[in-house]
Amino acid sequence: MIFSEQTYRLMYAALQEAEKALEDNEVPVGAVVVKDNKIIGRGYNQVERLKDAPSNRHSPIWFDAAVKAIISACAVASFNLSTWL
């Protein structure tokens, strides 16, 4: 085994998020945010469905999923992301 069982579990969770994007006819990209080996945020690409493309057209395709996972994690951790914007 190249990675630990925990790492495989976390990668699988990101793949499950990517499957949600694929089901919505989006580019299949998913992301999870992990703290202390626990998933605290999840997200997947929803650019077409939400008509919410990243402001920078040259952003990597995973950017949308990562941002949604981070926002989700902030909600779980009661962190106010607006202070950083």
C-alpha cells in the first residue's frame, strides 16, 4: 500500500464529491478539507449549475470545488471567512 488507509479514505471522499459534479454534467472535480484526520468541509464543481465561474478565467479547474469545500469547513468551524475577503 502506497498511502495509509486513512489517506485512501479521504481521497475516496473527494472522489465521491467529484461524482456529484459528474452527475450534474460538470467537470468531475471534488475536494475535502481535513483537520485532525476528520473531514470538516466538502465541495464539488458547480460552475455550470450555479453560473458561478471563478472571477479569474485562468484559475485551475479544481478552484471552484476547493472554494466550496473551504466555505463548508468554515461553517463547521464557525470561522467567519468574510474577514479575509
